[in-house]
Amino acid sequence: MSTRATAGALAVVSLLVAAGCGGPSSDLFAVERAGAVPGARLTLVVDDGGFVRCNHGDRKEISSKQLIDARDIARQLDGEPDKEPGPAKKNLRFPPRPGSILRYDVRTEEGSVAFADNSAHQPEVLFKLAELTRDLAKQVCGLPR
């Protein structure tokens, strides 16, 4: 390879690195789950590149459907531009009612939301989030709950 070709290749690589290509994807949301049953404690982070980390472990690839669901949940948590802010952007808290088993604290780029499995008046997106959290923990991370 000529010196000119080598210099050109290095310039292209430098531009790609500077542009962030190949870098880590941003996180869609992070979930801290706790509760009164064995295996309830969980830290789960879903990123926009199609990966999840459970309990600070290695990144594991999720399915295309799970990624689409996660992106939709993140969008609903934050709300759409020029529309009503979502529950995370409003930093809402939905207290647990008696008999609660699981509690969730969720963070997005826009804010956070806390809720329990039996919180009153929680929006549908929080049920979807709880279901996706359970599915990812069990199916992808191999956890019991």
C-alpha cells in the first residue's frame, strides 16, 4: 500500500471514530426491580443497539421484536415531541398498594418513573415494561424471574 493510500485510509478511520460509528449504542432505559419474592432483585439496561445487560453482566443480544417493543416503551415513557410528556418525563411515582410483590424504578434519558405491580392508575406502558423486563430477564439473561 502506498503512503498516500495509507494516509487516506487512516483519515477515513479517524473520521469514523470521530463520528462515533461503531461506538456503544445509547441506553433506551434502565430498570431496577425489587420485591418480596426470591429473584425479584434485578438491574436491567436495554440499549438501542439491541442488547440487554442484567445485573451488571455482559451485554446479550435481544430479538428484533424485543428491541421494537423496548423502543416503543421508551418512546411512551418519555412522550412524543410536541405532545403530552410521558410518565418518565413527568417523573411520576405510583405508590404500591397493600399486597404489592414487585416494585420498579425506571430511568430514561428524559426522567424516571416508579411503580409497583399493583399501583393504582398506572398507564398501560408500565404493564408492558414489567412484562418485557420479565421476558428479557428469563429468556435472554437466563434468570428465574
